[in-house]
Amino acid sequence: MRVPRALRALNGLRVRLVVAFTLVAVVATVTTGALTFREARNGVLQQSQDTVIEDFRHRVNTLVPNYRFPPDGADLQAFAADVARSGRSQTWRVLAAYRDADATSRPGDAFRELSPEMRESVRSRRATVFQRVSHDGRSALVVGMPVTFTGPYAAGERASGLEVYLTVPQQEEQGYVDALVTAIERATVPALALAVLIALLAARGVLRPVRALRRATRSIAEGRLDTRLAVQGSDELADLSHTFNETAAALEGSVAELRRMEAGARRFAADVSHELRTPLAAMSAVTDVLDEDAAGLDEDTATAVRLISEETTKLAALVDDLMEISRFDAGAAALHLDEIDLAESVRRTLASRGWLDSVTAGLPGPGELRGRVDPRRLDVVVANLVGNALRHGAPPVHVGLSAGGGTRAGEEAVLTVRDRGDGIPESVLPHVFDRFYKSDAARTRSEGSGLGLAITAENVRLHGGTVRAANGPDGGAVFTVVLPLPRDGAPDGATDAAEEDRA
């Protein structure tokens, strides 16, 4: 199933690289922003907290000596009010506690921010304790400290039982934090845009040599073996481009060598075939004379003469076939088209070889199927297919000719040759048109040259047609040839017979 182009683009390397680079950039930007915000927030709150605690501790220690001890309720109230008034912020709220008595700087203040756990910590640790709390959607800093006695008669510090608690709203600090969040958000958007831009540029830099490699690979696949890549830089992609160039150069050299060897082999076969024609012509003439005198020779000599004559004939046919194949390989084979009656041409082929009695034919009437073909090559096609059926099949052999079912009547001709033999093994069918192919490896000799069907296929392809082999439903082999019948023009490379005659 073919994948849609849009889906292939979404799954492409470019999209994956851009997504990967963008994700890395986003994660890095968000992480940096979060860490920066945390450190800045902690710095703001820490500075505010240290200042408040220092002021609170200093004021408590300053005011405690001014009050009698143990304090009563009025003393506690006055002490809490004095501590609250001395704060830098007018929003200080103070709670003074001595044993079971409590007094706040604001009469009636419930002091709900103070938790029992914090009071227990102040009583037990004898140290300044603080925590940040959120009450009614507002953030506040709660500080608690015990008041201790020190003096020449006291061994160190001892608890006085007086506890002082402070609550300071942190709206100002929260405003700083909110402003910091806004600033980070504003900075994150352009940072993300810049990160995406850098990701696109990075992906483009990575993909440029990859696209060049794809184009070069496609160019080599189309046969342009001299394609090379420009090597830039010294990274892994440059190494890949260098390796590609080395591979392309080696491939170009190998293909050039193979073509040279193939051309040499073709030239050798053509030269050998050409050189053999002259002695074979002389041998054929001699064997013809010997054949005429064979009746007057003794039996052994006559048998030897007939055997030599038969083998000479086969050798001459093989040389002719090799010459024909070499012309196909060299691209020197050309069509000489002529307007002919195809049915009459098939009848002449059968008659000239004496096959009218051994082959049945289903042919159109005179003039019913005409077309522009090369008469000589059509004769070779029919002769090779019928001869192959007679040698390797079983009678009756049937030849059929009809007009094909093209878009216009008479646009193509269909020739079929059928026999009633054992058919062609399935493993052999793909190779029947190969040169010198033998279905039985033990069969080293055959009546034909082994090139007949290969020459047939080349002649059909030269006409722009097709040939195929199959087994019939009732047994036997069936060869089907489909030939286009051009009327208004000739195929590429074709030569009109009349023009050839005039030339």
C-alpha cells in the first residue's frame, strides 16, 4: 500500500529533527526559567525573613528589661503593643504569652495563623522558630521566640516562660514574586521562539547534506555514475559524503570495466562468427557434393558423410544465430517495415519449411489483418516458435492469428503457437527465452542452437511487442506474441522498406 505524501512528510527526518531540537530547547528553556524563578523567589523571601527576624529579636530584647517580671495581663498587653509599634511595617501583629495567659497587640485578635505545633516547638527548643503560612488566601510569615534570662548569677541561659509571636503579612514580597513570574513568562516566549528558530537552522544544517546525498543516490540509480558530492567540513556527514564519493568512483570503475568486458565479449562472438562463415560456406559446399555421392559409397562412409553434413548444417545455423544475437547486443538491428498481409506471411513461412501438413492454422482471410511489420523478422518469429513446438512438443501443433482488443480495431495482432506435449515445467517458464538455457542439465546437445527463442524475443521487442510462454489448460505449451501494428508512423529506429529500396 502506498503511503500518502503528506504522511511521509510527517514521518520524515526533517520533522523528527525539528521536533527533537524544539523539545530539547523547550525543556532547557522551561527548566532554566523554573530554576531561575525558584532561586530568585527564595532570595526575596529569605532576605525579607532575615530582616524581620533580626528586627523582631532586637526589639524584644530591647523592651523586655522595661517590664516587671512575672508579667500580668496588662503587662503582656502593653509589651505586645510596644513590640508591634516598633516594627518597620505598620502591619505587625504580636502575641505575648506567659504560661496560660495570652495578650495580643490588637485586642480581640484571634491570631489564627499560629499553630499548636509551632507553640510547642518554641517552648521545647528555646530558639527562634519561623514558618510561612497561607490564611484566607494571604501569605504571612509567623515568627516565635522564647525570652530567656541571662546574667552573672545564671549559669548560661534559662527560660523565663515568656513567649513572643509575630505575624507579618507578605503582600509586598508576594508582589515581587508575581512580578518575577511575569518577567520570566515574558522572557520565556521570545526564548522559546529563538530556540525553535535555532532548532530549524540546526535541522536545516543537518538535512542539507542528507538531501544532497539523496539526490546523488537517485542520480546514480538513474545511470549517471559520474555524480559526486561536495565535501564540506570534517564532521561525520563530511565523512559520509567522502565515503559516498569513493563508493561512486569504485562503482563507476567497475561498471566501466564490465561494459568494456561485455563489449569485448560481443565483439569476440561477432568476430568469431564472421570468421567461421567463410570456412563453413566451403564445408557446406563440400558436404553438398558428398551428399549427392553418398548413395554410391559404402554404408559406413555414407553414414559418416551424412553425419558430417548434418553437423555442418547445425554449425552454420548456430553461426547465423550468433551473428544475429551480436547485432541485437550491439544495437545494430533495425526494422524494415512494410505493409503486408500478416496471414499470408504466416502461410508462406509454413509452406517454405514444409509444415503445412504437420501444423494446423487458424488464420484470417486474405486482406482481413494487415499491418506494418518487418516481414523477415516476422518470418523468423513464426519459424522459431513453430519449430520449437515441433521439436519439443507433440502434435497437433496449432498456429492462430487474430486482431487484438486494442482501443482501435487492428491496432495489434496476436499470434499463438500451441502444441499438445507435456508442457513446460513451472521452474523453466521464467527462463525459456534465455540464451542457451537447458531445462535438463544433463542434456548437453539439442537439435537447435539454443538461441531460437532468445532471437524470437529480441525480434518481438524490436517491434515494440511482447512474447510470453505458458501451459495450456488442456496440456501443452502455449506461446503468445502480441505485435503492435502502426499505420501512421513507424516505431523508433524503424526503416520503411520502400524508402530502403529507393535508397
